[in-house]
Amino acid sequence: MVEQTLPNREKQPLQGREQTRPGRHFVPDVDICEYEHELRLWVDMPGVTERNVAVTLKDGVLVIEGFVDPSLYAGLVPRYTEYNVGNFYRQFSLSENVDESRIGAKMRNGVLELTLPKAEKAMPRRINVAAA
């Protein structure tokens, strides 16, 4: 696996999706690492708690939604901020190499960590060589 460093980018407002909840929606930043037996995703959603995050899987599409309680920010007048307050939405099309039945998720300090185990067929296996 070749290590690759990608440049940081500014937070992106969500485009092209009708919203049924008030407020702004953003595309959260995601780091993805591949290991021998799994993929791991870390999704940055400042202000989102485990009670306000939804991860769903349907037809091979993993949808991540994080909802920020705007009342937590009522009356605040920050002198400086590095992120905007709003809800988050991101989706990924999963390959058949992911074992969808074993996907796991945990939330800690505004970062959602997803574990996507590889399917057995995607795992490397040793092939025995017989003498001829």
C-alpha cells in the first residue's frame, strides 16, 4: 500500500439535497485507512453526540448523518471559530468486498469511527504448493 498525503480543504456545504430539517448541512471530513482485515473511517462531526448520529446501510450505500443541537450554541459570541455549526451528511457506496453484516460504529468527542470488516473473499489467503 502506497502512503499518500492529501491536502486539507475548507468545509464544504452540502449541495443538491433537499433538507427537511432547518439549518445548514455540511460534508464532514473523513479519513479512511485500509488494514489487512478491515477498513476504518473516522468522520469529523464537531458538536454531534452518539445520540444525534445515524448510520444506515441500504442497497450497498452507507449513509452517515449527524445532527447538532442548535440550543447548545444559543447566546454564544465566539471571538474565533474554525468550523461552522450545522448538521452533517455523507454517503459511501460500498463494494462487495465489505462484510456488511459486521460493520461497527462508535462515537467519541465528535468523531465517528466506523469499522468495515473485509468479506472473506476479499481476504488474502495462502495457497499451498504441491510437489510435482
